[in-house]
Amino acid sequence: MRGSRFGLRAWLILAAALGAALIHVAVVEWSGPMLERVSVSFERLPPAFDGMTVAVVADVHAGMFRKEAAVRDVVSVVNSADADLVVLLGDIVHRCREASRYLPLLAGIRSREGVWACLGNHEYGVLWYSKHRRPQTVPSVEEWRRMYADAGAQLLVNEARCLTRGASRLWLVGVGDAYSGRDDVAAALDGLGDEECRIVITHSPDAVDHPRMAGVDLVLAGHTHGGQVWLPLVGPLYASCRGGRERAAGLSHANGTILYVTRGAGEGLPLRIGCPREVTLMTLRRGPRA
């Protein structure tokens, strides 16, 4: 009898732990994005930009399981951050044909120094199963540029724009998605000397491996969703990028620069364990690289 009571108790404890884990997944992992605060420093940041805040948003995947309410939640979290600058790192919509339904909701984003965007593999229509289906008609870059402009965002595709504070300059460089083969780092950085402060926004973190990336100050990326499933002592089970264990999410050093990969504000398959959705509020600091 004692052994059976012990066995029953063990099963009850296991069932309670499993129930608690499922509740955690339902309440935390499947809820709206949390606001993650990160600080990064590098020496080339002009003093005028010291303390600048950047809201980083990627991988909303609006239109699959996440509808209008989810996009409004993202906008609300971004606005609560009160950032100087907002960057959208691709895969904002899950299916191109629904862009006209969801992108206008981004017009509610508030930012003092603009909303800037790059395209992800879903905007290019390049998915992991693309080779098994008929070619899809997707908007051209200029059509995407118009739709983002209508939503109050400026799209950067293998090109750079200069932000100014007084006489100080900071270059925001948009690089096309490496997963889709649309990255042209050389074109994006063309004409920018090594003395310039350059922050790259892109979708896949694989773009960081291009030789020209070694001279930039910071690379912001998404695409991986952080791996979606993180296990203790293991980390992400899988991340869709090179060096997935190190680059799935958060800050790392790669190819002589600083890489930050956001876990994303959504996903296609709504399964997350130990890897909650996020919008990142990044503070830029002038100082030794960290």
C-alpha cells in the first residue's frame, strides 16, 4: 500500500507540474508581446545620439492565427515604450495578399524620429515549403514601399538613410532578406565610410556573415522567432539561421560587429515554450563595445 500511495503521489505531482506548465504556456507564452529592455554600447555612436531609444519589432505574422487585435496589441506595446525610433524587421504579415488588411494598422505607431522597415521572407513570398508549391504572385518592392508609406513607415531595401541631430549623423541601413537571397550588403553600404556610425536593419541574421558587415556598429534582425521552444540546459531546439544556438535570440558578437536578434512579436505556428513574444526597447549608448 505504501508503494502504491507513493506512486499515486508522484503521478499527482507530475500532473500538477504539467498543468502548471500548460497554464504558463497559455497565459504567458500565448499572450501579447512583452516589452524587453536592452542596452548596447559602441564607441562610434555620436554623442548627440547617446541615449537614443529604438523599438524593435519583427515577425508579427498578422493574418495566420494573429488578427487585427494582435496587431493593435503590438502597436500598443510599441507606443508604451515611447521610443525615439521604431524599426520593423520583416514578416509583419504572414500572407502577402492580406497586407492591405493589416499594414494600415501600423499607422497608429508613434515615434519622434520615424518608423523604418525592411522586408522579410514572407513579404518576398519565400517560405520553407515554397519549392513544393506553385510560384506565388507577390507585391513588388515599390508596391511594398507604397503600402508601408501609407502606414507611415519608410521602407529600406539595400539602401541607407541618414539620421541627423544637429551636425551629428547616424546611418540607418536596410539590407534585404538573406533567407530569400535578396540581400545586397555592398549596395546598401555603398559610399558609407568606416568612420560613419552605421546601424543595419535586416530580417534574417545570416546577413551578418557578409564580409562588409564587419565594419558596421550594430545589426538588428528577426526571423528566428527565438526558436519558439527553449529547454533548460539545452536552449533553442531549432532556429532558422546559421549558428542558431548563439544567434537565435538576444545579443551576440558575430563577424566583428554586434548582432541583436529579437524573438519576434508573433509567429506562424502559435507554439512557444520558454520563449515569449517580445517588442524590444533598445537604448544606444556611446562607449566601449558591449
